Amino acid sequence: MRKKQYAVIGIGRFGESLIRELVRMGHEVLAIDTDESRVQDIADIATQAVQADSMDDKVLRALDITSFDAVIVAIGEDIEASILTSLTLKDMGVRKTIAKAQNHMHGKVLAKIGVDIVVHPERDMAIRLARTLVSNSIIEHIDLSADYGIWELVTPRTLVGKNLQNSGLRPKLGINILAIKTGDSIEVSPPPEHLINKDDILVVIGPTRSLEKLNEMD
Ligand code: ATP
């Protein structure tokens, strides 16, 4: 894996965790914050830590911010600073911008500005937790968009003994099975005649509403 260069602006709980993980994975991270004590705290972990105001485009230029693979705006509370920083980064032509939204409206503004990825950590984590709590079958899930996802779940009883063709998943629910795990083995792109067994784990892709229906099946 190529070593990448990231800049994280705002060293709150989110920014700090992100920096730690990126460094742990072997990447270079520039950390920026207006608060000198936060910069000091991260200095030993980040590749470089700088005390600066990210709303100042001269500062960002001096740090050669456009040379980074991605810049993450992890400023939370100060929504104005988050928006102005994101706007400046987009204007400067930063390759990839990611910003943390504090609430729905903040997220909408960030998306309008053209931020490539807008994350809502508290909301998304709560949704993830709710799905895991309510379901006894979801193991993992990835949201591909607001309407589509890839879920990994335990086979519902009604599908046991059926094959992919007569399971009805594709014609009735628009769901495709990407892989079936049986014990330690995995069959990727299983053929239509593949039989679904009790305790199999299904990795499926489809509309979120259909995935929810599949998850509710007994
Ligand atoms: P978390 O939940 O991650 O702690 P938070 O919502 O509490 O996030 P804040 O503490 O508001 O986030 O912001 C994160 C950091 O961003 C703070 O350390 C703050 O000093 C820094 N920050 C705010 N404005 C700027 C700015 N203009 N330039 C650089 N850093 C900034």
C-alpha cells in the first residue's frame, strides 16, 4: 500500500482518533489546530503538528495543502470555521476534501460547497448501533448511498434449503447475493444452483428497504 499524506484540521476527539489511526496504518499526517495545547498533545503522534487558523488561506498555502492526498476538516462546534475552511480548501483545489458535519443543515451546506465526503459520526454511529441492537442477524453493513447497501447477515429460516434461483431474492427484492460463508469457507459469486444452508452467512447487495425486509424475515 502506498504511503499517503493526509492533513487533519481540528484536533477534537474525532480528529485525534483519525490521526492516531492513519498514523497506525503507516500514513503521514499533518495536524492543524488553533489551540496550542491540542497541537502539543498530538505532536508526538502526528508526522507534523502546526498551530494555525485554517480559515487563513495564506497559512494553508504555506503548508502546501494542495499537495496532500486528502484534507479532513474535523472542526465540530465552530460551524462557521468548518464552512469557511472547507470553502477555502475547495477554492484552492485540494484533491479530496472530507468534512465532519455537526447537524443536518451543516451537512447540507458542506455538500453544496462541494466537499467530497460529508460525515455525520454521531448520527451514523447511532443508526449503526440501532440496527445491530434491533436485529439478531445483521453482522456488518456498509451504506453505499442513502438508498443502497451491502449487508452481511445470518440466513433467515425461510431461505434454508433453497437455492439462489428459487430464493426469490433478486426478482422480489432486487437483492443480489455477493458471497455465502459456510463455516470457514466462502463462496464468492455463488452460482444460481448454490443451496443455502442453515447458519450460512449471506453477503448481499441491494436497496436498503429490501435489505431491511430480508432482515425481518423469519
Ligand atoms: P469532537 O467531537 O471531535 O471533539 P467537537 O465538535 O468537540 O469535535 P471542536 O472541539 O469544536 O470539535 O473542534 C475540534 C478542534 O477544532 C478544536 O480543537 C478547535 O480548536 C479546532 N478549531 C476550531 N476552529 C479552528 C480553525 N479555524 N482552525 C484550526 N482549528 C480549529
